[in-house]
Amino acid sequence: MGIWKATVTMRIRPDLRVELVEFAAREQRSLGNIGAILLEWGYEQLKAAGSTERLLRRGIHSKGATQQRGMSRTVKRG
């Protein structure tokens, strides 16, 4: 079977597009590749949440926020 290519057109804010292009360049990827990664990841999140309403209510937690919360619980000895 392999991977099929499909054209996806969506409207995004111009500033978001600029950020995505810059991010793709830093990652040495194309904008299309970043879009495909985000689409797959987002769909997995949507399936796990069960609905768009629950997905949006749940929000997205960044790694940094998780690490900061973990650090605040750490007791420093010394």
C-alpha cells in the first residue's frame, strides 16, 4: 500500500504560517512535512479525546509545564 499523497487546503492566519515556515526551516523539514506531522498527531489526540469539544476542553500540556510542576515538588537537600 505505502503512503498516499493527498492535497489538503486550509486557511490559517498569516502570522501562524510564518511561524510554521520558520519552525520547518529550523527542523530542516518542508512546510508540508510539518503539516502532515501535525495532522497525524492532532488526529491521534482527537481520537483519544473522543470529540472536538473534549479535545478543546482538555487543552494541550507542554513538556516544559510538566517539568516545572515536577520541579516545584522536588525537595532540595543540601
